[in-house]
Amino acid sequence: MAKGKTLISIAGINIGAIREPGSVENILRFGNYKKLDHVRGFTLVELMVVMVIIALIMGLVATSMSSSISAAQARAASRKLVANLRYTRASAIIDKSEKVFLVNTENRSYLAPGRKQVILPEGVDVTITTARSELTSEDVAGIRFFPDGGSTGGHIELTVNDREYRINIAWLTGEASLERAEG
């Protein structure tokens, strides 16, 4: 027989080999529960406390993920808006005619000439500051680009939660630039 194993037999019938005389398996198998004092586990209260802590952490992670998704959507929307402003400027230069980029603050949308209207994602607010002559109504304003590359200038702000993305349009060059406003 292998070293450390003992064969147990009762009335000539082999019950089995005991691997280690004090092992939990053998204590449970042969009913000597007094030796289980050294075996420790977790109480139900300890398990519940751990479960509550895990639930709290999961809630915090989910909240931060949802706000970061909104920030990512706002950042992507502002980049698309800048791309459409640049398209409008290039179109004015190539066609040698004035082109107007329109922003509707009521339904949170914008329109570049020759393209479809773009509606901003839910929760993203838009404001525009431009020349008075480019206000077509109370809710719609535009930025006009000229054939020489210049524009009427102004800025467009996209706001989501606490973050603000500001798009500046230079009046002399018509260049559109994006920056994240502090605050």
C-alpha cells in the first residue's frame, strides 16, 4: 500500500482508504464532526456585505459609463459639425459663390448647403452667436461663407451635462476650429 494510506474494513468488507486521517473528506465520510472546529467558512452576513459592496461598485461604474457615452456622442457631434462647416467653406470657394450654414437651435439641428439636415443626439444643446444679418428667424441662424474663404464669423456651442464644446469660425479666414470650453 502507498505510504500514508490506511485501509479500513468493517466485518471483512473494505470501506476504503483514508488519505489523511484528519482530512475534511474523511471527517464528513465517517461522521466525526467534532474535528470540524478548525474548518472555517464565510457567514451569511459576510457574504451579504460583499454582495452589497459589489452592487454599489457596479452602480457607480454604470453611471460613469453612461455619462462618458454622452460625452463621446457630444464630441463626435461637434467634430461632424466642424467637418460640415469646413465643407461649406470649401464649397463657397470652389463654386465662387456665397454659401450659408444654418443652425436651428429649437430642434437641435444644422444644415450644410447640398447636404441633408443633421439632428444632434438627445441631450446635446446647441447655441449660436453670429452676425445679426444672418438671423433668419428666432430659432434659426446662419454663418455665411464667401468665395474668398472669409465668413461672417461667430461661434457655435454644443453642451451636454457639464461639458461644453465650442466651435469658433474666424470671420477673416472662415476657418472653423474646435475647443473644449473649461467649466
